[in-house]
Amino acid sequence: MDQLLQHVANAIILGGTYALLGVGLTLVFGIMKVVNFTHGELYTFGAYMVYLLVVPLGLDFFVAIAFSIIMGIMLGALLEFLLLRPIRGADIDTTMLVMIGAWIILQNAEQFTWSGIAKSIPTPFSADPLVLGTVSVSWNRVFVFLTAIAMIVAVNAVIQRTKLGQAMRATFQDRDTAMLMGVNINLIYMATFAIGSGLAATAGALLGPVFVVTPTMGNLAALKAFAIVIMGGLGNFWGAAIGGFILAFVEEFGAGYISSGYRDAMGFLLIILVLMYRPTGLFSQKERIG
Amino acid sequence: MRWLEWTFLAFLISIPLWVTDQYFIHILITTGIFVIAAMSLNLLLGYTGQLSLGHVAFFGIGAYASALLSLGFDVSLGGGLGIAVDPKPVWLAFLAGIVMAGLAGWFIGKLSFKVRGAYFVIVTISFAEVTRMVALNWIDLTEGPMALSSIPPFAIYIPGLFEETFYKKVPNYYIMLAVGTLSYVAIQRTVGSRFGRAMIALRENEPLAQSVGVPVTRFLLLAAVMSAAIAGAAGGLYAHYIRIVDPDIFLFIYTVTMVIMVITGGKGTLAGPVVGGILFGILPELLRDFAIPEVQWMIYGLLMILIVFFLPQGIVPAVTSLFAGRGTRRQRDAQPGVGGGQPTQSHSE
């Protein structure tokens, strides 16, 4: 029973960052119809930025996280401008190939810059965990969870309550009509990709200090984000958020009670099951896209 | 185009006669193995228009199955059940590897052709990741990260008469060439047949193809099985030539390599994967002296983006249309498939 509660706590904490990763990817797909293979690299980028700012530059931990999120947003905007704007309107396979190319370049640039050695980032949190009855959670993870949830809520507020969000939703529903209504599509696309990338960088910046930072850390993160997004239905915001928690629960319990070696395979098995029985995702109402 | 194919084959056969550098032969063998894998991917990506990003799974399954059968294995499945297999002759293991890969292609095709586009891509990636995890974690069977080593090489064995084991590079080169030529001819025959035309029809317009009576899912499944089996053959060649197989052969980066080869050479053309494969097989050797692997990969990524931007049909269609521009148009159209005279329109979502 004690173990069960601990697993639940771990899953909830992990689910927050998974949801963050999934939401960023699903936004880009839903609005732009782009499968973003650079998502994992933005995640890695966020983690390395925190490392760079905290360890060699000696900046405050929280300031470093804020900075790395901003850098992630800027890198996302740049990628959109350089790679996706010239091929606007191309079919999904073409954009996918371009994004795979970008992914290879970014990953190897990271490997080249930082070498393969894992880096760890010191945190200002106390080593004593938060203890609630029989469950203990480190303060760092509590911070990660709360920030992740805050980011998801903030992005949702932007989409639901701002003019920009309204334009994004309009583009999601019907790009051409949105254009006719005077929505600046280029701006919307850039903003969407920047927000998506910013969320990936946030996840990296938050989890970098929890684990260690390596150039290939983004690969698994990207694949998990894909799994989450498939579960929720491509382009479904809350589907991705809930999908993140589902994946975290499946992994945590699968690793705890079945086999820890297959921990990272759980998500993929889950995708295969979802696609066998509900190909449009768990929460979809519309017909599948594509 | 037929004379060009024969000339090229004759040229390939002649190579070991005038090249003595064993390292160069080695590069040709590994390049050839990748060309075969790229050809198999092209069948799906180029002709049916399905971007399968899990292709390395079939390559890996072929390699593991062939290696394991030739080494023999003994695993327990729990509950007193177990499978023990004595070492089998290499050629039998190789064929079994092809069959295993084909079965995997059938299974994953059954599963993933329910969906298209982005969903399909992600399912295929997931499948490859699952196979990698299995190879990594099922240590009783696969040795996990310790790798399967001392895999026997190809051999000819006629009881009482003749026995020859091919440790040397040149025989392996000819084996690769034979498998490659067979795969090429098989793919050529397939895409030139009624079945191939149906595949192209459903790439161009799936609802239309379906409405005129093309059994879309069945044909996709057939293409997937054939593609997987050829990839499995490439995997088997790899296992018995390199003679060591570890879970890293399932890495996504190898699928990406195959995709780059097909896209660069020209998807949906017979010669495309061969041209692209040779280019990207030789390129690393040329770059090796002045670029570390990371920079090499960055160049690959950049090339991929540049090709999609500026030469979206790939090298082969660009070159053929350059030459065909001088000849008559009818000649070019008279040979569908061969050399791919016509630029292929990829389907839009």
C-alpha cells in the first residue's frame, strides 16, 4: 500500500512534465499540421541553457530557467522562419523530412558543442524531501510539477482568452477562412511554433536539474511526446495533457510491478493498443486527421 | 535504360578484379547492404507513398533472426516452457531471417495501415523502438547490450564433396551483389506489374484508387511484407558479414540514413535508392579525413533539407528529365517505372 501511494505520487509528478511535452507538440501539429521532430532537441536545448547559465556563468537558478524558456521560444521562432516558412503549404511528408533534417543538425550540434559527457546542474532546493505520511517527494520535483502545471494553464489561457489565441483557434479550424478574415497566418504559425518550442524547452529546463543533461536526452523525450500526442489525438490540447498523465501512470506502474527494463517501451505499447482499438486517440470526437 | 542497368551490373561484377584495396571492398559491401535496405524502403515510401520510419526494425529483425538461428539458442519462456534451437546452416538461417522480417512486416502493416499520414509515421517509429527495447532487455535470447558475437559467416557446404566458408571480403561482396541484384529485379518486376500500377494509383489518389476497385489495404500489406522481407535480407547479410549484432542496429538514425538515401536518389524510381545509397555510402569515407562524425551528420541533415527545398524529386528524376528533354517525350513515357521518367507527385494530405 505504501509503495502504491509512492508510485501514484511519482506518476503525478512525472505526468506534469509529460503533459507539458505533449501539449507543445500537439499545438504545433494541430495548428500547423507539422510533425515536429525538433521537439526533443528543444527539450535538450532548454536543459543545456540552464546548465550554461547556472554552472559556468553562475546565474541564479530560477533566473536561468526563465532565460532558457525565452531562448527556447526564440530558437523556435527562428526555426519556423528558416525552415517552415519557405515550404508553407507543402504536404505533410515534405515538412516531416525537413524537420528530420533539422533534428539531425540540432542534435549533432549539441553533441559537438557539449561532447557526450553527462552534465549535472546543482539546485537550490534542500536535500530533505517533502514527506507526507509514507510518501516522500523531493522539493525539486514539487517545483517541477507546479511550474509545469502553471505553464499549461498559462498557455491554455493564451489560447482561450487572447486575441492571438482566438486567431490560433480560427487557423486550427480553417486556415483559408482565417486568412480571409484578415488573420496574419505567418505570424500565427511563428507564434505557434515558438510556443510549442518554448514548452519543450521548459520541460528540458525543469527536468535537466532532476536528471543529468546529455546531448541525446531529447530522443526519448520526443518519442514519448509522440506517444502522448497519439493517445490524446493529434492536435487535441487537453487530450495531450491527460495523455501525459496516462503515460506517466502506465510507465510508473509498469516499471514498478512488471519490468523496469521495459519502462520506456510501455508508452509505445500503449500507442499500439490505442491505435488498434481507437485509432483517432482516446478523446477524439472528430474523424482522424490525415 | 536496360543497357545502362546491364553495364552497371557488369561494372560492379568487375570491381574485385581490378581493386585490390580490401578496405575499399569492405566499404562497398556495407554500402551495398544499405542500398538493399534503401531499395526496400523505396518500395513503401516511393511507390505506395507511405513514409515508414520504423524500417530499421525489419533490418534488425532479419539480422537477429538469422544470427540467432545460425548460432542456436536456448530460452525459457517461463512455466517450464522453453525453446531450444541447435545451430542451423547459415543459408537456412538467412532465409528464415527473411521470412521473420516478412512476418513482422505483415503484422505491423496489419496494425498501422488503419491510419495514414502522421499517425502512420509515429506508429512505425514506435514499433522500431519496441523492437530495440526487446533486443536490449531480452538478454536470455539476444544477449542484450553484450551483443551477439562470433556469428558464422556464409558458407557453401555439400556433404562429403565440398566445404568453403567465406571469411574473405571478395566472396562476401559477390553474395551482397547477388542478393542486391535479386532484390532489384524483384522490385522492378513488382512495380512493373498490375500490382505495381495499383500501388502507384493509390499513392496518387487513394479514394479514387479504392473507388475503381483497388483493394487498398491488401496491396499496402503486400508491399509492406515484400519491403520488410528485403530489408530482412539486408539485415541477414549484415549479420553474417560483420558477424556481430547489437541492439544499436535498431537506432532511429539508421532509418533516417535509409530515408536520406531514397529521397536524395529519387523516391519512386528504381535507380534512386541505388544512386542515393552509393552516394551516402561513399560520402562518409570522403568526409572522414576532415570532419568528425558530428559534423558529418550535420552535413547529412543540411543536405536533406537542401534536397527537399531545391531538388524535391531527387537526383535520378532530375537527371532523367535533363536527358529526356532532348529525346522524344513518347520514349520516356513508354517506360513507366524504369528510371522513373516522370516526376512523381507526392500525395497531399
